[in-house]
Amino acid sequence: MIYTYTTMRPIVAGMYTSREQNILIKEYLEKLSYTFSIPYPEFVFPRCYIQLYNIYHQASQKSTLIVFSISQLYELESEMQNTLITLLSKFDDIHFALEEIILKSTDSWEKLKSSIEHVSYKT
């Protein structure tokens, strides 16, 4: 099963409307020959990850998670390692569509960290 996740609040990557995020995720999924499903949008409140946790709890093992941007998790920077490791205990892989990064459950933390360290945004 594939789950998609977007945000309604500003993120480090910039301001993207729900429509823009959905279009980008749809195009990304088409490149991978995956079926598009309407994302779970996150609420606007700062540091609110209710929908992400809902996805985690309802997802079956070995699912795939498509997140609009890795920068959606930047508010969790101090907890990023634990968050990604926890998510990867449920999902075989996590895709970040904007950056076109794929993290796999078999990757070590060092490999995960090096995959996301090079990401930077114009602010």
C-alpha cells in the first residue's frame, strides 16, 4: 500500500498550496508507475504531526510512504533520527517527492543522514 502525506503550513522548502503539492506528488508517482492517491494533509499548527502518526498507525508493514518534502520534518530536526528510524520500521521505503530522495528501511542511519544532508533551500 502507498500512503501520501502533504502539509498545509509553510515549510523550509517554501510555500506550496495543496494543489501544487498534489500535482507534484502525482507527477512523481507517474514516473515510478505508482497509482496516485489523495494525500493526508497535515494540519496548519506548528509542530503538528497528527496525520503522519495516523498514517503510521494505520499503515500495514512493508508499505510505502510518499512525503511531499523532507523539509516537512525539519521542525523535528532534534528528533529526525528517531522519527525516520521509527517510520522505516513500518515502511519499506519513504520517498520525498520534491527532492526525489528515497530512503529504504535497509539503510543504515549514516546512509540516511548522508542522503538528506545535501538538501538546501533558498529562503
